Amino acid sequence: MSAYRFMTRFPVFLCAAAISGCGSLGDITPGKAQTITIESDPPQATVLANGADLGTTPLTIKPSDVFRSGFASGGEGLLGYRYVGKLIVKKPGCKEFATEVDDNLLSRDIKVKLECDPDYRPPSPPVTTVPAAPAVTAPEPVQAIPATAEERLLRIDTLHRKGLISSEERQKLRQRVLDTL
């Protein structure tokens, strides 16, 4: 093969090799049914993929369901088919962990150690006030029945004058008092 022919066909060969997978940058094949687990220390941290909330750690995901894949250039300018996106793990009181994902990162379980403030205390839940029960007032003291017959008869007459008892009731009550004499 002549040098001219080699020089004109070699770049085409390199491109074909890269597209066919020879220049692949990762260890996993996008679309494969592989799952990975994302864990954090401390646990119960929120996991975001490209801004979408996936849940809390520990969390099992299928990278092909969460991250998009496509042709992307690698660190050495090589073109390959790989996962792309951003992974964030965060928890209140801790420094947020953020990283760009690639096939290498998503080929195994991910364990994140968050840097947390040891003095952090979560905010207290809002205090809900229960309406106070209406104040119970003691009933007005019941006046004791006057001890003497005269006091009892005066009381009956007072009730009648105020219109609290009828004339018939007044007469019956008076008779009762008089019967006890």
C-alpha cells in the first residue's frame, strides 16, 4: 500500500474503530440491566440525578433508567458511547457531595462519606398550639335554704315578686313550709 493511500485511509479507520467500540471509555454497556447501590455515611441522605430526586440512601438504581447515555469525548479526546450526568448526595448539616458521572463511576456501587457538622441540630418541628379549653367557671353558689320558717317564707315571696314562680307555685311552697311547723 502506498504511503498516500495509507495516510488518506488511516483517519477513516480510526473513526470506525472508535465508533465500533474499540475506543470505548467505560467498563459497562449502556442499556444493560445492571443495578448499583448508592450508600452514604451518614445514611438517609437525599440522592439527586441531574436535579431529579431519586430518594434517600441506601438506594438501588439502574443507571440506564436514571442517566442519559450517548457519544461523548473522553479525557484524551476519544469519542465513545457512555453515561453522562450529575450525581448529588446531600443531607442537612452536611457538605453536599456532587460529581459528574461516567461509565466507570456507574460500573460499581457508590459509597459517599459526607462531611457533617458535629454540632448540627435539625430545626425543631413547628409547635402546634392546641386551643385552650374554655375556662370552667364554678357555678354560682346555691343559696342554702333559710333555716327558719320565716326566712323560707320571705324567700318564696321574693321569688314570686321577681316573677320566677307563679302564684300557684308560691301558694304550694308556702303551704309546705307551714306544714312543717
